[in-house]
Amino acid sequence: MFDDRTDAGERLAAELERRDLAVDVVLGIPRGALPVAQPVADALEADLDVVVARKMGAPQNPEVALGAVASDGSVWENDDLIDRLDVSEAYLAEIRAEEADNAREKADRYRDTDGLPDLQGKRVLIVDDGVATGATATACLRRVQETGAEWVGVAVPVGSPRAIDDLEREADAVIAIQTPADFRAVGQYYRTFGQVSDEEALEYLARES
């Protein structure tokens, strides 16, 4: 159990230091990941920035993730779930385009320049406050992998075993402090898990400037 996102970030940073992990850039997934990513970036003496993706919700139940799409259109889709719910290609195309636009707008709020920072040949660590389905993290991972980064890893305080397994098939490394077998939701592992506002998230990035 983590006290809050800052506590989770400090504990994650300690684990990464114990593993002697070296990275050039830490990318938090806004908004909730920024309080986690800041202590990690500080401990690893890495630059802090963001990578943005948006969940693609199912028809009539937007909380169910059919997948996620990053700000450049990089997408991950849960094919098994899409087939099981019999989701039409027309709906997928519509929600994919809509959420890609939303992701771009969100990225613009957090960054003065277009796209990601120059990651060519760099070691990059994507940080989130936890992974349930892994949809958003996977879309972000694929976004970063297309930049020419030398190494791309994912680090989270807690994640579902299935989501962690899925990410391990795509990332160079995945680090999670906790992968409980009875995982139900990320928030259940935090004593305080309130919403992070845009203003608060931007404050973390402002420390880098």
C-alpha cells in the first residue's frame, strides 16, 4: 500500500536505483503519473517529460478499454475484447480518430514544442502510477519505440500480472514493485488517490525548465 503518488514514486525510484538502472529521459503519462515520475527522474538524474495516449472506450461503456491511441496515432487494440463485444470497424475508426485528436490536444497543453523531445539513441523510461489493462502504457510504449530510442522501459508502482506480462513482450524492461494476484484497480493500492489537476501536473514539468 502506497501513501500517495509521491510515496509510490520515491519507492519506485529506490527500486530503480537498487537495480542500477541508467536512463536519459523519464516520460510520465499525464496526469496521474507526474507525481510518480518526478522522484524517479530526480533519483536517476534524468530529464522529465511526458508521453500522451488516450483510452478508447467501448460502446455504451466508455470505462472499458478497447485499446488506446497515442498523440501521433500509434495504437494498441485489445483484439480479443473487440471480437467478444462485436465492435464494428466503423466505431473503432471513429473512436480512434477522436481520441488521437484528444491526445494531441492534451500533449499540446503539456509541451511548448510539437511531438516528443529528441529521443534518438537515448535510454527512455515510461512511468505511470499503475497499470490495469496496460492499454495506455502500451500505446505510449509504441509511440516512443518509433522515435529511434536505443532502449525503452516501463516502470510502475503496481500493475495487474496480466498487464505486466503483456508489456514485457513489448518493452526492453518492465519494473513493477507490486503485481498482486488479486489486482482489481490501481487505486486500491493507494491510501490517497485523488485526481491530479492539469495545473499540478504542469508544476512538475516546470521544475525541469
